[in-house]
Amino acid sequence: MIEILYFAWVRERIGLPRERVDTRAATVADLVEELKLREARYAAAFADLSALRVAVDQDLTDFDAPLAGVREVAFFPPMTGG
């Protein structure tokens, strides 16, 4: 089981702040593809991966990051300074 966290507009589109999923995905990108197939709201949230950042066990990474042994994946829009 992996805990998935959603932040900002990703959370708004999906309608959940977090969820636990049982997945066979090998990478973050594979996980995203599984999620997109669930419902239209997931497909909308993950339609443009260039507009998203991902962290695996609280470390920023890329969508090709492996999921073996991972406990948490977080999706969020890029941070802006100010």
C-alpha cells in the first residue's frame, strides 16, 4: 500500500487530500497511468504532467522514479516564490 497525497489544485480536481492505494506500478509514471484510468477526475488532474511536481517519501523526484519500498507519493503544482 502506498499513501498518495494531493495538494492545491490537484486535491481540488480529485476531491481528496490523500488516499491509500494498492498498486503494482513500478514507477511514479506507472502509478499516474493507473490513477488516470480510475475516473475522469483523476484523468483531469494528471492530464498535463509538466504542470506537476512529485515527491517520493518527501524527496523531490521525477516521474520515472521507482516505487519499490516507497511509502508515500505526493503530487503538487510547482512552487512559486514571492
